[in-house]
Amino acid sequence: MPLINLIELFGGLLLLIAGAEVMVRAAVRLAARLHVRPLIIGLTIVALGSSAPQMAVSLQATLAQNTDIAVGSVIGSAIFNILVTLGLSALIIPLRVSRQLVRLDIPLMIGASLLVFVLAWNEEFTPLDGLILLAALVLYLCLLLRQSRHSARPQAHPIPPTKAPWLSSLLMIVGGLAMLAYAGHLLVGAAVAMAADLGLSERIIGLTIIAVSTSLPELATSLIAALRGQRDIAVGNVIGSNLFNLLGVLGLTALVAPSPLSVSPNALDFDLPVMLGVAVLCLPVFYSGYRVTRAEGLLFLGLYLAYGLHVVSFTTGMPLAGRLEHLMLFYILPALVAFLLFTSLRAWRRQHHKRESP
């Protein structure tokens, strides 16, 4: 890789960490100032900001007629956010999960994943599909606004304007957004150059290198939030980012694209079902104890490792691809489903018993 690409890569990573730190600090201050829970800020402002590089990359790829990159990066980012970002964050500190996420946001993320899957069934996203996705995003934002009003709570010791002015928090958020966006631009540029040198296809570039690069703002933000003990922001940022990416980024990209976005048969047969399955996986994991433990974080990371091995082996034509797919479909996934059903049933019984206890 040329020296300039290495400089862009490391410079982007440093800027990414700094931007994530600024975003988390500003989000916590703004949540306190507006008297809303940090979860609401994580689901909206922080999630929207960390999704900015994904929006820029998808729009640029679409205008350059690289539709496989535009679609593949959104799908790959949704998988990476849950399995890697949540997995690594849970390794730092077990993540507390709000009941709102289980009752509202996770089902909506599953619904958004299913909607994208259904709209992609004819192997393309049309401008009408883009309008449907954007309308779903507007509906989600309206639900969040209503939820934030219900969750608003007066503080026993209000923060004086001189100590936490909302304008300075907004300026910090804008600065953090700019740093994250530019960092994503540097990282994506270096990643594309590296992928071109390796001779990878657009779909693989989108699913892996571009998806990981555009997800680094979410990863950095959630890791910084976890290190600072802001677990609501760490989890809310991932769920909110996935919803913004699936509904907003993909919707706007399909709406402004010169021609319908094509969806490759491989993405329809494998990557989209994996994305939907990962979204569904969150519900039983989050419901069983309303937290993500370190063991579950390792499980998420192991699943992404298996997914990555399958993508690489399938791309390179290695015999491992068929064996790995057979192992996952007939052994690992049934065992995982059985385990999650058991833990969910046990959690339901425990909570039901608590409600019946005097």
C-alpha cells in the first residue's frame, strides 16, 4: 500500500477517536440539559452523526454507478454494528439494555431489516422503494419524539445555563460530526485503494472493507461511551445507526440514484438473510436479563468471524466455503436458536414470577 494511504488510514483512526470522544461528551451534556435520557440522544443525534460517513459513501458510490458498493456497505455495516460494535463494547463492560429498546427500537430494527429484505426481492431498489424507506424513518423519528416527551423528567438539581449551555453542547456535536465525517472519508479512501490493489469485487468491497470503514465511527463512539460508563449511548448508538442506515441512507440513495439500485443474487441469498437474522438475534439476547454480557459479546464476535470467513472463502473459491455454510446452517444455527429460546423462556418465567410475587 502506498505511504499516502497509510497516512490517511492512521490519521483517520486518530481523528475518529477524537471525534467520538467529543460526541459522547456533548451527548451526555445535551441529555442532561434537555432533561432526557442519554438513550434518546444515542438513538438520534449520536446515531445520525456516526452514520454520516455511510451516507456520504453510499451517495458517492451511487453517483459513480457503483451500486453494489452502495447496497453492500449498508448491509455489511448493519451486520458489523451489531456483532462487532456491540460485541467489543460488551467485552469492555456488560451493557445494560433499556426496556424501551426491547419493546420499541429492537422490533423496529427487525421490521426495518425485513422491509429492506422484501423490497430487495426483485433484485433492485427503485425510487418508490426509497420513498417507502424514508417514510418509515420519519415515522420512527415521530415515535422517538413522542417517547422523549414521555421520558422527560425534571432533575432535583437543574444544571445552570452557565455550567452546561446547550449552545456549546450543540457546537461540540457539530464539531464531533465534522471530525467523524472527515475521518470516515480518509478511511474509506484508503480502504478503496487497498481493495483495488487486491482486485476484490464491488460486492465484497462493500460488505467488508467499506462496511467496516464506515462503521468505525459507530464502533469508536460506542467503545468510548462504554469506557466512560455511558452504556445507554453505547447500545442506543448501534440500534439507531442501523435504523438510520437501513431507512435513511438506503432510502435517500435509492431516491436520488440515476437508475434503480441493483441487488446481487448473492446478497439476496446470503447477506440479507444474515442481516435479518442478526437483527432478530438481538431480541432474545437483550430480553434475557436486559443486558449484553461479556459471554454474549464473545458470541457476537465469533458469529462475525464465521461470517467473515464465509465471505472470504466464497470469494476466493476455497472449499472451506461449502463446509462452513453446511456447519453453520445445520449445526451452529439450530444450536444457537435452541439456546436463545431456552434463555428467553427462562427470563420470561423469572419476570412473570416476580410480577406474581407479593
